[in-house]
Amino acid sequence: MVINRCTPLDTIVEFGSGDGSPVINCLTKTNFSGSIHGYELKASACELAMSRIRQYQLKKHYIVDNKCFFKHFLDTVNGSVDYLISNPPYLPAPDRDLYMPSLHGGMDGSAISRKLLTLDCQNVLLMISAYSNPVETVEHAHAHGYQIVDFTISPLKFGYYSCEPKVKQAIANLRNQRKAFYSPNIYFLAGVLFKKKHPCQLDLSTEFLKVMTVL
């Protein structure tokens, strides 16, 4: 959604690069001539990402820094970001004492997503889970001047981390509050492209939420 829309001059920044797999997989399948600057707090993941970037000879198009995104990204891009991309942590839980603490997304799973939507980037691509308060996340995006211009949705089975008892209970509590939507077998994970509102631009928020809240 981003690579096919942006120009080589657009500034693309990534929050939470991990081992770089999603971006690397995309770059190896396209003729993208721009560059993406990622940030990853975990040193081992950053080292793996840079190793894979060298392996695929993508250093001109992708770099990952072992730095805190929120402290450094505006300095790197001189205060202007055209596209922000992220698969942010979205596990809901009362605290970070989890099997994988880095996946904690706050009480309702949407805390990091909401924070990213306050940074005033022109375009924001986020992965959003149907069990992590998607309705209020979209409302938060609207309040910060965004609308949804594109999205893709995939069904996923609950995995090891989302089945941790503390997380599972938090998801169930959210469902009772109509803030989580899922079936016994699957939940939906969506890639959502938010763009600053424009009067000539079609907003797909209603369609997106109809699908995400159907279960």
C-alpha cells in the first residue's frame, strides 16, 4: 500500500523494524527506488535486520537503527515524515509482565497505535487487530485529522502470545465492552493506511469497521 503510492523523494520511517522481514520481502518484489529508515529497540533484532539487508544488497533502500523511535525519528528526517509504517505491539494486558513484554499494547492493545497517530505524519500504515479496540482507534485517528484510504484484512488463529491467560482474559473483558471482536477460532488483523483528511478523498472507515466488527 505504501510502496505503490509513494515517490522516491518521500520520507518513509518505520517504527519497530524487528528482523526487517516485512520490508525486505516487499523490497525484493518491487522496483522501489526510495529509502526506508527503521528503528528497532532490540539490539539482536536490529543486528539480524542489518545482516539480512546486506544479504539482499538493500543498503541503499533500507536502514535500521538500534534507537528509540520516539526520541530520534524527527531528528533523522528533519521534522518531516511522509509515511510512517508499523506493526505496533497490540496485545492487551494490565501490565508488561507477559511471555513477550515487547508485544504489550496497553490495557486495550491500542496504546502504541494511538501514540503513532498523534505524530502528525501525512500517511500512517498500521497493523490493527480486531481484538484491540479497533473502533476507538479509528475514532482517535479521525480526531487527529485522518481518514482511511486503503486497507487489507486477513484472518488469523490465536497464537502462543495471544493465548497467554492474562492476555486472553483481557481480550475477553474487551469483548464484553464491545471493544474486541473475534470468533472462537480466528480474529482479523488488518493493514490500514490512514491519510490526512482531504475533501476530495474517499474515507473507507465505515467499510473497514463493518468488516472488523463482524465476528
